[in-house]
Amino acid sequence: MDDLDSLTNSLLAEIGRADSAAALEELRIAALGKKGTITGLVKTLGAMDAEERKVKGAAFNAAKDRIAAALDARRAEIAARELDARLAFERVDVTLPVRAEAQGRIHPVSQVTEEVIAIFAHMGFTLAEGPDVEDDWHNFTALNIPPDHPARQMHDTFYLQDDKAAAAPAGAGAGGNRPALLLRTHTSPVQIRHMQANRPPYRIIAPGRVYRSDSDMTHTPMFHQVEGLVIDRDIHMGHLKGCLEEFLRAIFGIPDLRYRLRPSHFPFTEPSAEMDIGCSRKGGVLKLGEGDDWLEILGCGMVHPRVLEYAGVDSNQWQGFAFGLGIDRIAMLKYGIPDLRAFFEADVRWLRHYGFAPLDVPTLSAGLNR
Ligand code: DAH
């Protein structure tokens, strides 16, 4: 029995000293494996008489159990220690600032969108959104563009498969009662969705992607707009003028930027206007805020009462203005980017040149025009 005790004790001591899973496995094989020391002792049972076998058998089993338990315990200790070491080694301090060498750049469209949001947020506007896949009713009809209105042709609409037939003026039956689905041609349907889902007054902007089947230097099939909507009990053209003047001067960083409101036509506003900003085109170079030339920058007007009624708003109690402008165009003008198509080519060199540092989040306090 002494042999067994001393063997067991020396094995337990070795197990206690083992410092890796591999070393433990070697010890297990040396003790309990087919040719292990303990296994060797167990094999001597065969030559014993029944009485002795009973006593020693029980002792061997007890020793085996102790060794197996010691192996398990030590294995768990080693695993815990290895995990601790790994956690310490891979520790990330999330409070550290972003490394200066970070390579990512913010796309000019994202940057200008954030700038526009910062300016209007400062004026108390909140953000609204709508779906890119719109139905014919929200994109056109509810904006006072009935099925046979020529503006529908002008929008070069992308219809979803088979939906053009459903949208055809005479073909009310062709698409059944299902509204034709399309890619929204402007952000104006967000006005309708927001008014349907909320009670007046409203003061929102809605930036987003819009789609038209058109492509050249200054047109891409997908581009970006921001829609604005302000509805209250006594909002008038003076508010529209002041709000947009404030916006244009802030976004271009030109405090005395000249502008004019020019009469125009949109089905969803009455009266409608376009806003131009002062510029010079001397020598073919466009300069904002100089000279005596004009550049068209946005569409706007007083929301047509019919649009309010379509959206479920009582036009005898509520009135206000809306506007829409192209984000990509603002980015081109503000940052001197000549070709719109490059915006969407995902060329890393272009992005490195025209993109913005990730931490340059536009805020009015820090300045938008760095
Ligand atoms: N939806 C128009 C377009 O895409 C832009 C626009 C003009 C929006 C006047 C408006 C507005 O809200 O009042 O061409």
C-alpha cells in the first residue's frame, strides 16, 4: 500500500506543478494510459486472491479517482490562466481617441448631408424618412400630380417590373387596385408620409436617395435630395425666405451671399419659386457669392392646399412652405467637384482626395466650412 500511496502522492505533486495542457496530458498517459504506472498496478490484481483483490482493487480505484480529479482541476486552472492572459493581452481601451493614421474617408455626400442636418437642426427641424421604393400615390398623386399630368413624364421614373402598366393613366384596370411601385423620383413623398403619420404643426427635413432614368456629367440615375416642410397656423412666404436665406448663407459659409426668389411652377406648391444664388462665371470659372450672374439652387413654395388635404391635414387651419434641393449639387458647388458621376464610382483615390476626415463631424459651433 505504501507503494501506491507514494506513487499517488508523487503523481499529484507533478500534476500540481504541470503548467500546460500538453504537460498534463503526458502525465495522464504516464499514470492512467495503457502502459501507465497505475494501470500497471491494476494489472497485478489478476494474480491476487479474492480477499486481497477486494482490498487493493478498492484502493487502486480510489487512487485513480484522485488522480483523475486532480488532472481535471489542474486543467481548469490552466485554461482559466490562459484565458486571463489572453484577455489581458487583447485588451482594448475603448476610451482611447481614434488613431490619427485611420484611413477611412467620409464621402462628400455624407458630409454635406450632415452639414444640412446640422443647420436645420439648429433651426428646430427634426429628421423624417421615407422608403426608396414608393408607390405611385405618394410619389405623384398626393403631391397633386394626377395620373395624366405631364410632370410624370418629366420625372423619368423607374417603375418596378411590370408596374409601368399599372401606372398608365388609361390603364387603371391594368394593374387592378394595386398601386404601382416605383423608385421615388424625389423626396417630396416624405412630406405626405410624415403628415399622414403625425399631427400638425410640422417642421421636418428629409434627406435621402432619389432615382431618375438619366445619366450625363451632371445627372446620375441615383442622386440625393433634402426635402423640407414647415406647416403651422400662420406660416407665410416671409418665413420661407428667411429660413432659406439663413440656410444658404450657412451652408456656403458666405454671410452676405446674394440670392433671389424667382417665380416657378411645381404642382405641389402654390405659389412656387426657385431660389438662385449670386455667382460669377468669369473665364469659365464658377465663383459663388461674387459677380452678377445667377445659379439656380433649389425649388420651394407654399404647400398646395390640395396636398394638405390628400395627407389628411385641414387646409383651412394649417398652412406652410416646402422646399427641395439636391445634395450632390451642393457638394459639387461647395467643394469644387466637377463631375457628378465620380461620386458613385467608388474610386478610393477620388475619395482620398475629396473625402473628409472621419472626426470632422459638422457642427455649427465648430464651424461647417473647414
Ligand atoms: N420635388 C422637386 C424636384 O424633385 C423639388 C421641390 C420643389 C421640392 C419645390 C419641394 C418644393 O418641396 O416645394 O424637382
